Amino acid sequence: MAASPSPPRQFGYPWPEFNDGLVYHDVVPPRDTGLTLIQFYSSKYKCSAPLQGWLQRIKNKQITVDGNVVTDPDAVLRVGSELVYHRLPWKEPDAPYILEVLYEDNDMIALNKPSGLQVLPGGLFQQRTVLTQLQWHANKQSTINAHQSPHSVPVHRLGRGTSGILLCAKTKLAKARLASYFADGTSQIGGKRDTNKELGKIAKIYRALVSGILNNDKVIINQPIGIVKYPGVATGLYVASQSGKPALSIVNVLERDIQGNNTLVQVRIESGRPHQIRIHLSFIGHPLLGDPLYTVGGQPTCFDCDVIDERFAADGGYERPTKPIPGDCGYYLHAHQLVISHPVTNEVIEITAPLPSILQTNSQGKQTAVMQQTPA
């Protein structure tokens, strides 16, 4: 069943200038007995700040031990002591906040995520995320309806620069089943299979604009994706790697722009590795147009990945990396269509997110222009 073509419904709440800061709790384990305060934080959370940054945070009275502010970095910790680090509020980078509802029922909701909005908290974006908007929306609805209802939660991720369909669950049952759909598709990749058949209970189709001209009308990419160390990305950067995990993308050419030297493609992914489409298309020599991170071969544009910048910002944390990172935008990638088996009824649901104009074919662009000129 296709999602109902009812008028678009939107919600979204403006971001405050500063977020609320963060509070991190720790209990000193037996293995860390005898460590000093600075040794504990600079070793356990070295990805958060360099040594000098943690010294600044301690001197700035941002850390308590058993409820007492401690400003001596050489204070010796005891087993079982409760440590609390208070990260000061900061102004997060600009991000959109309006979300369009594409489909909704009692179990799930599908949103049209705009490019530039992060899905879950991470890095500089702790408040300006889809998750926060869902929480605020649930609180608003609870106030209107005079009863508390749990907020929806995303069951998968889209890159910050990627727009389009984001599926969220409203119940624990829906969350578990939807998450399993995404996981099943990824876990079954590997070995030979019929790429013309749908896999599992979900099909994901994206629209992308890539640099250069693809000669073949259809390309199947099964390059594994792994992780390498990379400055500014604590968990490592996903890249094309023979020692990585299996991944499969099926690319179909929609239009070739010889003059502009770019190609409009449709991509069906049957696995869900982070940044898979960006990595796979760059691997075959056609990075997404405007992608600041991935270049030919599915690798980052810079290769001096072992260099660590020890400079720190006003709050003691690392300065924003000067090199491109996965959350940087500028590329054109849109989660366009989703076909999914409903997590409760098993009914087949088809959801479509309207295409940005730059990702429309010439015929689609003309049709949109005609519709916009037609009187209501």
C-alpha cells in the first residue's frame, strides 16, 4: 500500500542559541585505583580533549568527586568514588529543524529529513538533532492531550548531509522489528545472490548526483567497507577496505549530463554500512558531486590520518577538525523510496520522499514546473 497522498504535515521547533551542556557520570573501578584525576580523564576520555584541555576543565571547577568540586589535577582517586564532569553549554552549528511527515500510524512514523540535520547526538551536535525534535514534539503533544506519550525514535541513520526518508518507531515492538529489518538486510550480504530479487522485508532506494560520466547503465558494487584511524573521528572513518565487512549497492543510471560532467543515478542498497553509497560510488571513480570527504577509491581526500591536532577550544575540547569529516555536507544524496513490511500488520507500505530539484530527471523537473504553475 502506498502512503496516503494527504497534504504534507510538518513539525519543528526553533533551536535555542545555546544547548543545555552535558553531564558525564563515572564510578572509579578497582583497576583505576591510585590514578590521579588528570590521569583518569586524559586516558579514559582522550578523544574528548587533549591533556591541557582536561587540565583547563579541572581548574575551571567542572569536575566533582563524590559531590565536591576538585581543582587539583593530582588528587588521587579511590575505588567507588563518583565522578561528574559538567560540560558547559555551547552554541551548536546551524541546522534546519522542520520535519515533514511522510507516513504515520500507531506504530511508526516516516519523516523527510532535511540535509544538514543530524539524526542522533554526536560531536558538536548534542541538541540539534532529529531525536531532540521528536522528544520536543512528544512533549508538546502530551501537553495538548493531557497525557504523557513516549517519543518516537529513529531505527536507522542517515548521514547529516543526506536528505529523505527516516523511519522512526513509536513502540518497543515496532522498534525491535524495524531495527531487525535493517539488520537482516546487512547481515545477509555476502557470497553470490540474485541481485534482481528483493532481500528481506525492506527495500531502500536512493537518488544521487555523482561526478563524471558512468558508461554502464547498471553497476553492481560489492566492495567491503572497513574502518581506519582518522583525526577528528573518535571511532574511526569508514572506507573501502578488502578486510572490511560485505556491502552491496546496485546503481542504475537515470541521466548523463555530458556538458556538466555528472551523472544522475538511482542506488538500491541491500546492506546498511555507514556512508555506504558515498564510499561505493567514490570507489568506482565517481564520488558524489560536492562530497568533501571521499575521493576516488573510496578513501578520504587526505591521507595523513595519524596526525593528531593537540590544540583545544575554549571549553577544553579539541578544535573542530580542519580536515573533512563524515558529517560535513555539500553532496547530493536523497533517501527517495522505502518499501517495507509493516512491523505489526505485515502489510507492504510504500513511502516516497519528494525529490530535491537538483536530483530530478529533466522530465520530472518539467512536470514539477507544470504542477507549480497550475492553479489550485
